Amino acid sequence: MGMCALAEAEEREVLPRFPRIAVCAVVVGVLLYAAARADVVSIPAAKDNTLYDSFSGDRSNGAGAHLFTGRTAELFNNRRRAVVAFDLTGVIPPESTLNSVSLRLFMSRTPTATATTTQLHRVLTDWGEGASDASGAEGTGAPAQPGDATWIHTFRPGSLWTDPGGDFQPAVSAAAAVGAVGFYTWSSDQMVDDVQFWIDNPALNFGWLLLGNETAIRTARRFDSRENPLKAQQPELIVDFTPPETFACCLLSQDLCLEFTVAECEQAGGITVEGVAECEGDLDGDGFDALCGDECPTDPNKVFPGECGCLQPDTDSDGDGFPNCVDGCPNDPEKTVPGVCGCGVDDDADNDGDNVPDCHDVCPGADDAVFAPECTGAIPTLSAWGVLVTALLLLVAGKIQFGRRTRAT
């Protein structure tokens, strides 16, 4: 099935309203983006050393600038084997897919330019890199120091190889024909398996042993080590890998929700729904997936809860900006709570200014604090003449009463 046909199948089965050409474009774009997601890392050697053929285990070159393989022209103790390891901790994410693995070394000296095979073998036992540092061309090594790997030691002086010359996997991980001075690269599917094994079992990452042609003399090759002053010629492990895919529900439009990786979703211009790995479908028929984008999957009228929550509309009957579900007076645009007078009545109306709202005023037009509760209607008022007449009457009445008291006395 072609990519566009696949897109059309997605469209028919999942989201029939999304235009076919758009689905095709999205799927093709995502597939092309996924193909370009591979990462390449260059990893420097964590340690390297040379095992010099000697049953006394007295030679090494842990801090030297070079590594050696093959056989020299000497009659005895003329074999050389190099060991090199790379620290993969934190470099390649777990669950990544390894696409290719390459070891790149610079061969800097040889007795002959005739090509000879140098093999890689996975080392089975841990080994050390001490302070030994050979002088000159370094072909004969230096006195082995504590912690050095030698022909018989994994870590001098106390730890030994099971087999002198190093414990390594008999099967060849990779091979390269090494001739004239220059860069050489080893790469194979078995090397991919070796690196994957080390990622899965970091405690067993002891690197590779380089085994040159030991069937004839003058096959020795000198490679530059990680201590070589020319950084560009130091050992380099190159790993091409694809990071693990973390799938998520990707909302591409109202009508399209697919399962992509987070990176693919971003590339396609979609929105990743956090914590959701699978799309479920449109359960309420509102055009949004139940898990991807629809926060009210059983409410066909809402996608988000809003202020009133799912299955309850956010209707605002009086248009005051507060939905009915939180408005205490849903039909009164001036109030959201009943207050002292209730919905539809102004709490601030006080026609007589006695600080008693009209809705509770016992004596409208007068101060309730003076006349309530006796008043039942309007209280009559007196004019200025009425006040004077009243005062005179009270004065006369007072005199009459005083006269009566005087005669009685």
C-alpha cells in the first residue's frame, strides 16, 4: 500500500470528514521527517593500551601516544595486541535503534605498505590503563605500572587474563585491510550487536581487542592512541542511531487525531495531548477524539468543561458575563446575588435618605429610626405659624396651671 493510499485508509476508517489530500500530505511529511530523525554521535576512547608479548608481563604503554598490533622483526616476544574501550553511559538513550557503528583509527607507522588484515574481537574481561609511557617510537613499550594491562595481566600486578594475550571473543566483530599510513575504519553488523550488548550490559563493556597478522614478521602496525597530541588522529567510535519513539495522541485538526511521536506531531503542526498515548475516537459526535482534544467526551455540546462543567451549558441569560450556573440572579443583569432586596430589586434605592432600603422602609418619607414602628402612613408636618400658635397655647396653659396652684396655696 502506497503512502497516499495509507492516508486514505486512515481517513475512511477514522475521520471521514478530513480531506484526503491533507491526510496524505500529513502522513507523507511525517514519514519523511521520521526518516531524518537519526542522530550520529562521535565518542572518544575512554581507555586504550598495548599488550606486549612477554610471559613476565613487564611491558605496557598505558599513557603512551601509540597502540600496536601484528608482529615485529624480533625473534622472540614480537607479538603486539591493542585494546580500546569507549564509555557509552548517557550517550545513547535506552531503547534507541542502532543503525551503524564504526571504529576509526589513524595508522601512523608501518614497516611495509602491503595491506594486512587487522581484526576486532570483543574483550571478555575488564583491563586497565596505567601510567606506563614508552619513549621514542614506543614499539618496545615501557616498564608496566600498577593498574596496567600486560600480556598476562588485566591489572598489574595481581589480576591475570585467563589466557595470556587477552580474553576475547573468538568470533571476529569486524576486519579491515591496513596498508599505508592513514585513517582506517571498521564497521559491521556484529559491531552494532557489540555496542547494543554494552548498552544493555554496561558492566560488561570492556571494548575491543585489535588483532593484527601474527602469522608473519614485519606485520606490525602503529595506531595513534587517545593520548596522542594530535586530537584528530585519536580513536573515535561513531554511532548512528535513531532515538526511541514516544508515541502520543496528536490533535491535527478538529477532524484528525492520530498517534504520532511528540516530535512528529510538532513537525506536522499538531498539538500533543500530554499523558495520552492512544486515540480513542469521537464518542459524543462533536468531531473531537474522546482522549485527544475532547475534555467532555460524553457531552456533544462541549469540548472543554468551561465554568459550569461537562453536561451543563455555560448559558448567560441576562448577559452580565456570569453563566447561570454561578449567577445567583440569572435574569437580573444588575445583580449576581439576591442581596437584601432580592433579584430584580435595587438594594441602593433609599428615597427618604434614612439608610433603610426602600424595599424594607416602614415609614417612607421619614426617618424610620424616629417614627417606626408606630407610623403606618405619611407623618403630617407643621408650618411656621402652626409652630407659633402651638407654643402660645402651651404658654397660656402653663400660666393657667400656675395660677391655680397659687390660689390653692
